[in-house]
Amino acid sequence: MPELEVLIRQQQADDTRLQRPEVVEAPDPDDWRYRFLMSLSRMQRACFVLHAGGGFSFAEIGEMLGVHRAAVAKHVSRAYVRLRGADPE
């Protein structure tokens, strides 16, 4: 039975990563973070947000999006390159 308890705790932890916040503010188009995210391709943005914001592994993201783990790693890497060049005003 201890294995079942561990599995239940892991699933609960995974579920909390997917929960949405109760209050979501509209993004400010003048915010450099918004501009950065919008400068990414849809796939780069999805991979970056799931990895950096959601804490998911490349393999998990690849499974979610139906792409290979290496493709996810490339998209995240390219997003970080853009982030380094972003202009935080």
C-alpha cells in the first residue's frame, strides 16, 4: 500500500502544476515580458511556458505536444536566446 500512497501524492503534485490561478489579469502589451512571449513562435512559447513556468521536463512537454523531446529542447533553447536579447525597460 505505501506504493499507492506515493503514486497518489505524485499525481496530486502533478495536478497542482496544471491548476489555473483564480484571478488572471489581462496582459499589458507594453510589458517587456509580454512582448518577449509574443515574439516567440507558438511552439517556442508553449514549450518555454510549460518548461520555465510549469516545471515540466522536455520529455513531458514532448508527450503533451506530440513532438520529440529534442525538438522541445531546441524550442526552449531558442526562447532563452531571445530572452537574453529582450529589452527589460
